[in-house]
Amino acid sequence: MSKSRNKGGQGTPATVALSQAKVDFTLHPYEHDAGAQAYGEEAADALGVPYERIFKTLVAEVDGDLAVAVVPVAGKLDLKAFAAALKGKRAVMAETAKVERVTGYVVGGISPLGQRKRLPTVVDASALEFGTIYFSAGRRGLQIETAPAELVRLTQATTAPIGKVG
């Protein structure tokens, strides 16, 4: 994997965070279809990457506080497991407008890195099964590939089985 340095006007808060931390990563741009509803699946299909290796960034409220979940696009977030991973009782998906305001990203381009406000983060344990994983670079049509351990370290995340199939 090569170290990428925000070339070609593709710098986002997420890529800046990786560069400042001197983390090896690769950017993978693809043509985003404005009509796409399943952004992670669109990225996987466009890049020819298995769904299990592309992770989506979701924001939920756990006992009233926002938190970030990073799960494979192949499945869904298990809200009960997510709440438990954060030692909470109940989790619900957060409102889109609130998520965009707090993270500084638009839905479909939310990265777990470079958010306006650092939120508690849980990365699905399956990420650790891969040498590298893909996740949003902070805008639709651009994915970051890096080692899952680096994502966990930079977000100060915990890992737990928070994804569920289907």
C-alpha cells in the first residue's frame, strides 16, 4: 500500500487526519451515481471489493448521546450489541440532519475519521480479519483503504461484534 498525500484535490478531513498521523493509506475514487441509495454497496461494486471489506459509518444515539458504528456494508448494525459495546441500554439511529451537523459530512460520505466532534466509536470486530479495509474518505465516490488497526487507533475505537447479516 502506498502512502497517499491528498493529491488531485481529493483532500478531506479524513485524508488529512491520516496524513498527519503518517498512516499508510490508499485512496480509491469511483464514479458516484447520484441516484444510488446504498452507498457502501455502490462503492463495493464500483471498486470490485467484497462487501465484507467495505465498511459503512453509521451514527446512532446511545442513551441520548451520539456514537459512531463502523460495520460491513454486507450487513446491518445490531443496535442492541452496539449499545452494549458502549455500556449503554438503548440505541436508536440518529436523525440525518443532526448527524451531518455534528460530523461535518453528508450521508453517504460520512467517514469515521476527521469528524467535527470526536464521538465514541465502535468498529465491528470482523474488520480485524482483514489486512486492509475500505471506508468513506469523507465524500461520496471516494474510499480509503488502510489497516483496520490504524482506524481503531486513530478513532480510539473499541471493537465488538456489532454487525449482523441481512
